[in-house]
Amino acid sequence: MSRPHLERLAMYKVASILIAFSLASVCHAVEPMLSEPWKRDGFATQRFEINGTGTRNNPLRRQLSEPFSGDEIFVRYRIRYDRHSIDTPTENDGEFFVLWMDDSEGNDASTHSAGVPNLGIHVLEDENRFMIRFGPGGQKFADKLTGDREYLVVGRLWKSVPGPREAFDQLDLWVDPQNGAEFKPDASTSSAKSIQQVRWIGFSTGAKTESSDKIEVWDIDIAGSWNAILKLPLPTRPDKPVIPRQPTVQFAQDVYPILKARCFECHAGDEAIEGVRLDVLDEAINQTAPRDAIESRLYQLAAQGKMPPEGDKLSQQELTVLRAWIDEGMDWDEGLLPAPIPVTDHWAFQPIKRPNVPVVKDVDWVRTAVDAFVKRKHEELGLTHAAQAAPHTLGRRLSLDLLGLPPVDNESQSMDGLLNRPEYGQRWARHWLDVARWAESNGHQHNRNR
């Protein structure tokens, strides 16, 4: 074989090897995978759909961050049982599904029933009902289970004898509890033999739970109090009543003479300097801190000798009176210094009066009091009113005024009929929105300035 043929053959072999390596690298490329749990805000809810196996199974369980051996613990979960998969005891053997709280995890087939608190669903006679128990012999039942309905199940596991080494011997159950039902459970049970601490919670299905059953659970949580498990605000303690201080000074006898002699020359009446009036309670309050003379501008200026700006400063006795008056709540004498009544000629603040209806010459044209005012203006301007329009013209005007739309042929134009039309609300609401300065935002997903 010639040298060129050998070189060409070698090149083919090298190319084949490179292609093989390339294909191998593609075949063994790293598969894309999600690395961490979903990051969720408050608008995404994680739901678990649980199916049965026809035997005891623990499909979902979780460990507490720390073993809990306190005196009480609350648990909650929401549940929805698909109605097409519910077996009733009269048709088959009913349903079984519970949440358990235990000091050990066990395995997928553990029963979590002997001395272990359970709360969930079990059979009572010919119905599936919510149930609690520490074991098969001490079951207590609550409401009947209805398919395709969401329920909130709340349980309270507690110790009748407090202490970390005492048993959780009491169990209460609420189904869709109301805020004030803390001491009114739907079912309660007890057992002398129970766990002393909770380390795990989980859900169990049983022989009554088939693979076709669809059970949704979500909003699973534990807490240390009723308010916390129901996500209610913590109870607030009532504020201690404020005991008013007994006044040591009287406004009329002690305070008023000081204000009149030292302050009113500049800070009283409509021409008060810088608009600061001390002869009006609301204005005087603006110069003080409530029941705190030291933080009040009025007292500070007087104590620093800045007010009054001329003449003798306030004596120590006068300052003591002024300070006590502010600290004790600024008692005031409305008879001595009444609040001024504002006077204005603005029409909105004038008392309502019935106007005198004017007398006009063409009384036959006047049908209402409003017509009389219109006719008077006509006569003042030397105008003659137009003839009455035809009914269809009046109906068209009415429709345009109220609806903003011309009337449809043969449509009734009664006032009540037009006022009941949705177009009336749409038209006139626009005017109110204009007054409220409402406007569409600029954009669909973003609210940019227009």
C-alpha cells in the first residue's frame, strides 16, 4: 500500500476515534437535576396526595427540630377526601386515616397505635367519622366525614400532671374550630399509658385504605398554644388604667392670670404674632407635649427666659405653676376662654334657607319652583322660551343625558327605566371617578408613571 493511502487510512481512524469519544461524552453527559426544595412565598401551598396500600403504611412523616417534652403541644392539618374514593361501612369496610405523634419514627409499616396519640378518620357503626385515640380500645368520635370538603383538624396533646418525665395522657380534637372553642373540643380521650415526649409526627393508612383512595393533606404544623396553632394574634393584656393626677393648680385662679399678664399681649386674638395663640385651647396644646412640661416648647421658652421677649421674665413661682398645669393635663375654662366660632361667607358653610320663589309674568309656563327662577332670568334678559319639544325628542334628550347613548327604536324612555339601566351607572360613575382623580395605570404588569 502506498504512503498516501496509509496516511489517509490513519486519518480515517483518528476521525473515527474522535467521533466515538464525542458520542460517548454526549451519552454520558450530566443529567439536569433540581438541587434544592422549591422556594415558596405565602401564595404557594404544598399539598400531599396520599393513597392507600390495603395494609398499614406510613407514607409521610417528619421529625421535630428538637424532642418536645413540655406540658402541651398542638397539631393541625387540613384534609380533603375525594368523595369518589370514599367507602362507607354499609357498602364496604369504611375508611381509616390518622396523624400520629410518637417518640420514634418506626418504619413504613409501623402501627404507631399502642399508647400513641392518633387523630384522623375511622369507622363508627355505619359512618366514617373524625376520631382520636391512644389505642384501638379508647376511640372517641366527632363529626361525620363528607367527601370533597376541606376540613381543618386541630389536636391538643397534653399532660394532666406537668413535668418532662410525665406522660402525655390527654388528647383533644377539634374539627373546623372557631376562635373561642379552645375549651370546647369536639372529642376528648385519655390514657395512662402514653409517650413522654414527641419527636416525630406522621400519617398512617390502614387495611381500609385502598390504592384508589385520594386523600389530600396540607397546612401541617405544630405549635405550643391555641392562638399559635390557629394563627391568631396573641392575647393582649389590658393597659393599666391611667390614674389622673390630682390637680394642684386651678386654671382660672392660677394659670389664666399668668397667661394674660405675660403672653396675651403678643399671642392672643386674630393678630397673634407668628399665628401662635395661647387664648385658644387647641392652639395652646400645639405648643406643649401631653403631660410633659419639660418637653413642651411653651415651658422651655419661658424657663429659658426667651418668653416674654421684653420685660420681666417669669418668676420661679410662675414657672412652677405653668409646669404643674401642663403635667396635670392642661385644665381649661371654656367659659373664660371659649373656642372662637369661625365666620365665613363661603356658600358651603351657610345655613340652609328656603329661597323665595320669584313672581313672574308668564305664570302659565311655570310648573315647578325651578321653572320660576328660569323664567325670571328669561324676563330679565328679554328672552322667550322655546316651544315644548315633541315626546320622542324629550326621550332622546333624556337618554343622552342619563345613559350617554341615543335611544333604541321603540324603546321605553321612562325615567325609572333609564335609571335602572347599567349604562346609567357606567356613565355617571365616570364623573365621580374624575372628581376622585382616578386614572388607569400605564401598563399591564408594571405601574409606570404616565
